[in-house]
Amino acid sequence: MIYYLHQLLDINLLGYITIRAGIAFFLALILTLFLMPKFIRWAQRTSSVQPINEWAPERHQGKAKTPTMGGVVFISATIIASLFTIRFDNVYALGAILTLVLFALIGFQDDFAKIKKSENLAGLKARTKMALQITSALIIAAYLYLFASFNTELYVPFIKNPVIDMGTFSLILWVLVMVATSNAVNLTDGLDGLATVPSIAALASFSIIIYATGHATISAYLLIPNFPVGEVAIVSSALIGALTGFLWYNCHPAQVFMGDSGSLTLGAFLGYLAIISKSEILLVLIGSIFVIETLSVILQVGSFKLRNKRVFLMTPIHHHFEMKNWSENKIIVRFWIIAILSNILALITLKIR
């Protein structure tokens, strides 16, 4: 909408992606800061609180009355801010909105089922949730392939040319990236603010990469592929603003949790950003915390099934450190530091080609 004001009123400033990204950031931030307290009061009044897994460390039981589904607020704020600032003729920006909507609906269903039954494990059945995630990811992948005619070549960090053209097999990779990242962020969301700051760091990195990818001069200088995806940086910036507002209430001790409506959506959106920026491999470094958390679960399950022994005291790995009597703040801040450092390294790789 703001972009079309630029055309109507001849205000050149509103045509720039960077200006509209800034507007989207602050609009989403203000919306989240304004709506979240109202949502928290509503959630407390209606007992829309987080059921705690009985296997979680004992200190978590005190969080049983904390409102959940905060993701509904910051995702809604992101979508509203984005619709005010993006160009509607950009298929990649519309694909970003589609990703947010589809995965937020899945997360909302899962959160609502848990709240209704007052049990952490009583959400959507694992098979149902996975089927919905795969279906949604396939819709988005097909949208990119059919409507955006998106490039199907695979790029690898440090190599300036694509290594292979995957053709229709790219759909499989894209679905895998979105579903895997969605579940990885969901696993990480176990402590106050733990998933929020690494997500902000990852979104900031992708915003930079996507802006560079959509800019002919910068992409040529950095020897990275050039696609008209710059508008998506506006949606990403809006989500950073919304998450910053959410963190105001989610930092320890949390007044609200994001729930699956937030974590599943965040992960899927990061996967979408990795795909359109041709950074599927770099996502491992950008989302290092999510990768570490997921690998800890895989190692724990694999070790227990093969050797009947545990590698960690409890997984995901943040629970392992809780069992070692690390304070919650220490775990959170140290994970934040790792996330920020890994994202700096990821950005450095852009010029090493």
C-alpha cells in the first residue's frame, strides 16, 4: 500500500525497499507491543495457558499458568505490516505471506488442542502435524516452481557457480528444508526467549542476503545469484520488529510463550528465506542453534535405540544443561551468543567465493 502511495503522490523515498523495510519493522513492533498485553490478559482470563510436559525439568512446572499462542499476535502483526509495505506484484513477497499463513494455521490448531485438553502432548497427532507441514510446504514449493518459475539450481557456500540443476527434484529439497527448519525451531522453543533471539539473528542475516540477492550491483559484486526477491526483505524486517516486541514479554521470566503457532511458522519462514536466497546449505550455519538442538534429539534417540544408553541427561540439549544445574538465564544468553557469532560467520562467507 505504501509503495503505491509512492507512485500516486510521487514520493520517491517510499519506493526504496530499505525505507519500506524500516517502516514495516516499526509498524510490526508497535502493533505487537500494543496487542500483546491485551492478548496476555485475554489468555489468562480464558485459561489459554501452556500445559507443561510432565517429563520436563521440575523448575518448568512453575510456568504452567503462563499464557501461550503469542505467535498468533506477532505473526498477525508481521502480516499486517507487510501488507502495508510490500509490492503486491512481487510473487516472492506473496509467497512469504502464504508461508506465514499456512504454518500459523497448523501451529494454531496444535496449540488450541493442547489448551483444550490441558496436556502438553495432547496436540495434533505427530502424523497429522507432519502431514499438514509437508502439504503446506509442498504448496509453497509448487507455487515457487510453477508461478514464480524459480531457479532450481543448487548453490554451495564458497563456490560462485551452481553445482547442479535439480529440476523438479528441487521440490523435494524445498519441502525438506521448510519442514525440517519448522520442527527444529519448534524443538528449540523450550526456555524463555531461547528461540526468539536466534530467530531474530537468522532473519537479520537472511534480510541482508535477500536484499543483496535482489540487487543487481551488490549481487554482481559478491558473486551471488541475482533474483527479484528483494521485497521479501520487507516481510523479514517486519517479522524482526514483531519478534522484538514479543521478546519484551517473552524474556525471562516470560509473560507469554510463542507456542507452536509461532515456532512452527518461524521455522518454515526461515526455510523459505533460505530457499529463495539460494542459501539452503548456509542455513545450517545461520540456524546453528536450531541444528544443534535437533541433532541432540537425533543422537539421543539413536543412541538409546542402538546402545540402550543416553548421550545427554535430557534432550533437546538445553534441558541437558538444566539438569546440570545451569541457571536458565545462563543457558539462554550463551545460546544467544552462539547464534549471533554463527550468523556473523555466515555473512562473512558471502564474500569468500
